[in-house]
Amino acid sequence: MGIFGAIEAGGTKFVCGIGTGRDDLVTTHIPTTSPDATVAAAVAWLRERSGGRLSAVGIGSFGPVDLIRGSITSTPKTAWRNYDLAGAVAKGLNVPVRFDTDVNAAVLGEARWGAARGVSNCLYLTIGTGIGGGAIIGGQIVHGLTHPEMGHVRIPHDAADDPYAGACPYHGDCLEGLASGPAIEGRWKTPGCDLPADHPAWALEARYLAFGIANFVCTLSPEKILMGGGVMRQGQLYEMVRGEVERILAGYVERLPEIGPPELGEFAGVLGALALARSAL
Amino acid sequence: MGIFGAIEAGGTKFVCGIGTGRDDLVTTHIPTTSPDATVAAAVAWLRERSGGRLSAVGIGSFGPVDLIRGSITSTPKTAWRNYDLAGAVAKGLNVPVRFDTDVNAAVLGEARWGAARGVSNCLYLTIGTGIGGGAIIGGQIVHGLTHPEMGHVRIPHDAADDPYAGACPYHGDCLEGLASGPAIEGRWKTPGCDLPADHPAWALEARYLAFGIANFVCTLSPEKILMGGGVMRQGQLYEMVRGEVERILAGYVERLPEIGPPELGEFAGVLGALALARSAL
């Protein structure tokens, strides 16, 4: 099979990797500048480090992305808008490329090497600057007409209890608008990392995240839900979210999914891209 | 391949069918009484009408169901609780049986012979006494830890605008609690079928259904959504729901799914069960 190349394409850096799995992965970081310069640097590193033995490359990209065209679409980084990232990498390396969203790559990586090993129905959520989700159902990444946008589900918001209008420029008080890092900072006028673990911010945060998760449970029935991203560094949230999900579903759903942290940490994205590369063959 | 048997197991009747598809389906109705008597009658009819040539049987059942055990679980019809319906049919006819929820059968039937022909990612919603949904993603019915319970997603509910507390005994104002037939009657003190097409009930109904659908779009990204059930006999709702979904998603999701009625009408359930039977082999 040779070895595989991986690119986690982010807004500030590209993490590139080479290997066959979690144990032999070698990575490097390339700053995200212009599309042509960034892709040329990534392609050069992948070519050189692999000694020309690459079998396929996987790309997990920031978005929103067009999965059919393999490009990023409406990013505020105008130079990247509609840039054919998958095509540029395929042309540069002359190997098959599989392209997907960063969160879809992450769920695939966790299902292959991380906390969701052997789980056919699982969900990866990242709660940070934004909220995103990737799902594997029946062993396959959920795509569809386009890709899911799980951060933008609408949930109950009691404005009497929490008058904050929400941070999402599109929807105001969708899940991301109420529970992302910027929403926490906007509501409490303090970054989440500066709020103590017993601050009332976290009970509210857990409730909103649990409303989102309850909806994903009712819609997808996952066996396992992994929650990562900067906000989840508040480790007390896991137990609070589990309790709130149980309270919200009120015994109607008999079996609830496990909810816990991902395992691959900062390597989730690039290992996910490596898993994409393996599945490209 | 021979011919296939189908059972749509409902709380008041079992619809049984024999055939290979939509064009040659022959059906009968058996009243739902005790499990043993009902299954014996269904088995006898299937055996006799098939001349013993059945290849497999599919069952789409009322629920909630245990998909692993093939039984109905917590129904108020106590005699049916934990009854091994799939096992009893398999034993009676000595053929493979595939068992699923009624809504999962319905989406499979619509995908094979109805309004979602050739669509790999679709959703079937029924809005009536309850609200239920079945999804096909990547050509496969979505199962998971158990089966989805799409009627029970939580959505925004502005109590100042609509003080009705919701009809769901578990969750109060979940989607089913706000938008099922009983919720319409509870809120307006009039059955929905007696409310004129320009009554404000329908704008509110469309908004709630659209909140649910917007969440399904963000989570599953279906290409097509079919809405059936008694409430959708108010045909004006389709256009109203489409408009509200567009308004709620506010341009963030670039491509929206088609939303329309199912095609198989009263035969959706039994044809879905027939499709299950075909997939059992």
C-alpha cells in the first residue's frame, strides 16, 4: 500500500502528515498564506518526506466546503474562496485525493484510532470559536446534499433567563450562537478560560450543549459522542452535559450514548485526514 | 427470487401484503387483537396467498421497538409489550424476516417506489397523532444505538407568542408536543381538520415543523424530505414550511432539500415492509 499523506487545512495553518497510522505519523506545520504558496509548500513537503512513495492524500478542510468540487466556498479569507484545493493537491502529487470537512475527518480519525474505535455510529463535536460536528452512521461519514452544519441547529432559548441574543451572524441564538467560545465571552464579558469552574456560565453552557446533543440523539441515535475543542478544556462540562441530556430526554430514549472526550487531541485532524487518504484507495 | 411478504404492524390493524413491488402488490387488513391471534391470522394469510413460495418477510412496526430483538417495547397495549413479533413471524413461515420501525419502512418504500426514487439521502416525516421520522443516508436506513425519535427534538418555543405548554407527556414542548395533531387540537380547542386553511394555526404549525426540519437539515443534510400523515392533508402547509425553512436557515446552508408529499399514500407502510423483505435476502 505504500504510505499516505494527510493535510489538515486550517485557517491559520496547514498541518501535514505522512505515515500509515497513529504510531508512525510524522507531521509538520505550514502557515496558511496565499493558496498557491501554501499548497506548493505542502506538496513539496509531502513529496520529499515520502520519497515519492505516496499512495493517496486525504484533506480535512476548514469550511464551509463544496464536497463535490473539493473546494472551500464562502470563507472570509477571500483568496481561498472557491479555490480548488483538492484539485491542486492531486495535480501537484499525481495521486488520488479524498477531501472532506475538518470535523468529518476528525470523526473518521477517532473511529479508526481514537475514542470511537470499532463504533459504527458516532458523533464528533468541536466546541470552540464555532461549533461543528461530524457523524459516522453505519460505518460511513454522513454527507448528503452537502455536509451537516450541526452547530447551527435551533434549540430552546429562554430570553428571560438568559437575555444574551446570541453570537451567530446568521441565526443569532442557534446552538453555536449560544454556546461557542465567543458566545460565552459575549454573554459574561470575560473569556471562558478566565471563568472559574463553579461559575454559573458552565451550567448554562452544559444546558445548551445538551439541548443540541439531545437533538442529535433523536435524529441520529449515535452510540458514542465525542466532545472536543477549546471550550471542553473545562472538563467539568462532561458530567454536567451527561446529566442535562438525561434530564432533557426524560427517559423517553431508553439507551443513551456514551459522552466523553476525543483521544487524538491535536492530532485528530491530521490523523482524520490520514484515514481519509486510506479510504481514498 | 420468488415473492415477498410484508406486514405493516399498526396499533389498530395489520396490513399484510404479498408481491414483488408496487405493481403486483395484493393486500389485506387484519384487526390488531391479541399478539398470538393477530400473528396467526397474518401468517395464515401470507402462507395461503403465496402458495408457500415466500422468500422473505418484512415488518414495519408501530413502536417504540427493539430492533435487535425484533419486538415492540413500551407500548400502552400491554399484551404486545416485549412480544417477539419478528420471531413469531419467522417461526410461523420459516423464512428470513427483517424488522424495522414503521417510519423506517416508509422511507425505504418511498426510496424504492415512491417520491424518493433514486435519492440516496432522504427523510420521511409523518405528522399525525404523533410525529415520527425515518432517514436514509448513503442509501442505508439510519439506525444506531436504537432508532431515531425525530418527533422529540427540542425547538424554540416562544411562550409569550404561544402559551400552549405542549402535548408530549415526556417533554411537553418538543416538536411532537407543539406540532402533532393533538397539539393543534389542544391549543385551538378544535381539531385541525375543522380549522379553515387561512386560520393562524397553520402559520404557527409551519413554523414549528420548519424548526424541526431546519435541525434535520443541519444534522443529516438530506436531498429530499417527504412529509406525510394526517396533519399534512392541509396541503397549504408544504409551501409555508418551505418558506419558513428558508427563513430560519437564513442563507447559511447553500442548497436546501426538496420538501414535498410522499407518493405511496396508504400503501407507504406495507410497500416499505415489502422493500424490507427484499433487503432481507
